[in-house]
Amino acid sequence: MACDISLGRIEPCKDSVGGLKNVYFVNFGKITGVTYNATNTDVIDSVSGSSLSAYKYELKGTNSFDQTITSNRENGTTFFEQNLKLTLKKLTAVDHKQIKLLSYGRPNVIVEDHNGNLFLCGLEYGMEVTGGTIVTGATMGDMSGYTLDLKAMERVPANFIGTSLATAGFTVVSGS
């Protein structure tokens, strides 16, 4: 049967940490093909497409990524909801425009955690901005910036990218 598991799991060492380091946005539709690792189809070795720019957003502080598994025996369905919460400090006219465009679109998103893992989110359907805020705060010590909630519903969990972004086929574009 295709759903039978094939490995056990030992208790891992306590050498990982939580949190996100960077997030990269790729305009939806630019990824036209994916090459999976020959021995592990949960790992992407490379992508193909034209103008595969990955727009890098550096992160600090309160940002999170989680995936919720929803499985229904009666309907025979399983899907994975990918949730990304971002806090981007400081309001600028340039960022304002990019946040607006993110909200209108449904980009593919690459999440990089503090363990060096890269996850490609919203591969098939893209990630949608489902909410967020543009805040100035009430007092001088309050945050001035953006919060964004992004969500994707996919057939499989976000795939690992097994190489660097450049090796996988992306051109990383950093901000100024």
C-alpha cells in the first residue's frame, strides 16, 4: 500500500533552535518546473523558469512558520495549511508599495529558519496574504511597521530546498 511508512525515528539531539532568519518572495507563475532529489521527493534540488528572482526580506524578532495537517477519514482527504506570520519594522513608501503588491498577489514563498532549513511554501497554489496591519504605534516605544499573515493550502507539506537558493536556480535580490 502506498501510504505505509518505511522508517522509524530516534530521539534527536537538542541542537536545533526556533525562529526565522529570512523570507524570500517569488512572483507566482515564475516557477515552471521542479526537480526533486532522486532519493527523497520531499527535497527540491532545483527549479526552472524565467526570471526566478527571490526577493529577500531579512527578519528579526517575532516571526513564525507552521504547517497544520488536516485529514478527514470520511472524505478521504488530507491537506497541509502553511501559515507564515511576519513582523516588518519601519514604515517606508517603498515598503508600502511592496506590501500592497504582496497583498494583491499570491507569491511562492521560501522560508529560511535559524537551522539553515529552506522551505518552499505555496508551491502549487501560492501563498495569500490573509490579513495584517500597518501600524504606527501609540507611544514612542511601540512598533512602527507592518504585520502580515500569509496562508497556503497545499497537497503536501512545504518541501525542503536541499541546496543553496543560487544552486537551486534562484537569483536572490536584496533590499537597499
